[in-house]
Amino acid sequence: MSETESSGEATGEEEAPVVELDNAEIVYDRNFLAVQGVSMKADRGDIVALLGPNGAGKSTILKMISGIGRSERGEVTRGDVYYEGEKVTNFQTKEMVDRGVTHILEGRRVFPDLTVEENLRCGLYREGRRIRYDKSDYELAFEYFPQLEDLLDVQAGYTSGGEQQMLVIARALIHRPNLLLLDEPSLGLAPKLVQDIYETLREINREEEITMIIADQNAQRTLEIADYGYVLENGQIELNDPADVLVNREEIKEFYLGTSSEESRYSDIRHYKIRKRYT
Ligand SMILES: Nc1ncnc2c1ncn2[C@@H]1O[C@H](COP(=O)(O)OP(=O)(O)OP(=O)(O)O)[C@@H](O)[C@H]1O
Ligand SMILES: [Mg+2]
């Protein structure tokens, strides 16, 4: 694909995906190969699941889409990244924020000493500019996370893990992103809470028309709300399918869900070093 060519939108027949990686190779520190030959995409309005064990490259891919990986000395050294048909390979974070990409990093990063309200206010930057504080911005957040309204004056550091996850999603929502990247939103949360948060993410996706890529080790939950899924291992895509197909594949059942009906058949598959999950 040439510098000026956009991936598919010029014909007017087929809309370009919101984001697309074309045979991407990602290297840290100029010598550590983290991701190799990855081609994947997220179509408009979809939720895409990015699954795989520790170190597979899920966060790396999200970071190179949002540009955050650049500040960790990550670089796309082969292949390309496209956003809305535009080549954005190795763009900086600011350039991607300006284009409507919001990245929720792993680990529920709230400002612990600030109140919930002050944390939400940090979301009031749009298109790279601080926008005027307006209560209606919060209303969008409260629509999906009404619990937060009662916590506005509480220091974020004193709220529960689930409330903090809601807070970071709410804060991201206030950006009104076009593409939301979520890294391990279920990590360390009780199953019921994960279910609630994932159902809310699905609602947000549908109602606000926000395309999402969710990197998570919780394959079952993520595939329940996803439209499409990719399974990474050792920096490469091992499986990819529509979510409803992927969730029924024996490899997924066996190695992620622990519910395989054909255990012996798959018990000796070498390359799935994925630890079993019994969730
Ligand atoms: N900033 C960095 N500098 C150098 N290497 C890194 C950096 N971040 C990640 N890596 C390496 O890149 C590989 C992919 O890591 P990544 O964090 O993308 O995996 P992951 O799939 O998100 O794993 P996890 O489920 O543990 O979050 C790993 O080998 C990791 O050690
Ligand atoms: Mg990660």
C-alpha cells in the first residue's frame, strides 16, 4: 500500500476498518521482538477481543495503536498500522488522541489522592484541548455508572477495585472516543462485577457507537460481548474468528475455559502453554 493510499475507503463501497494492523512487527529497544506478522482489524462499531497468555503481546499491540508504546521505546519495524484508512504507523500518542483514540491502561490508573469528581474532570480533554467543565459531561458517565454519582467527593484511592474500574471507563467515556482500547479490564475483579462491567461496556459500544478492542485473559467473558476475537501467542496470531465461533473452538474451550469435551485429543498440543482458566 502506498503512502497516500487509504485502505479500502477510496472506492466508496467498503468502509475502511477503524483500525487495522497489516503484517505488523513490533520491537522494543531496537532489539526485543515482541510482535511478529500480526494482521488484525476492528470494524466500525465492533468489539474485538484480543486474547492470549502473559507476554503474548496484547498490551504491546494496544500501545502501538494508541502511540503509548513509543514512549516505551516500542516501534513498528515492519508492516503498518491504519486508523480510519490513514496510515498512522508509529504516530505519537497526542496524534492518536486527536483522532479520537482513548486507551485505558492495565491496572485502573486513578489519581488516588484526588476525589472521584476530580478524576472525572481529568477526562474533560477533547481533541487535545481542555474543555470547559460541564455537568452534562458527567451525565453520560452516570448514565452507565450511576454508582459514581454517590462517590463524587470520595478520594479515588479509597474506592473499591470495581469502582475504580468504573471510574476509568467513565473518564474515558467523557473523552467521547471513536476507538476505545481497554487493557485487562477484568483483572482482579470478582466474577459478578466483571459480568456487570462487561455488560455495561457492550451497552456503551452499542449506544454510543464506540468501537472497542479489549485485551483480556478472561476469554469467556470477553468473547461473550465481542464480535470478533484474536488469540495471540508469542507475539503471533494463533487463532482468529467471529467471537461466537471462537468461543466454541476446542482449543479455546480446553486451554482457556477448561471445559473441553475432547481433553485427550488436545492435551498434547505443544504450543498452547496457556495456563488453564476455570472461570
Ligand atoms: N516496555 C517494554 N520494553 C521491553 N519489552 C517489553 C515492554 N513491554 C512488554 N515487553 C515484552 O514484550 C512482550 C509482550 O508483552 P505484552 O505486555 O505486550 O504482553 P501481554 O500479552 O499484554 O501480557 P500480559 O497478559 O501479561 O499483560 C513480553 O515478552 C514483554 O516482556
Ligand atoms: Mg498486558
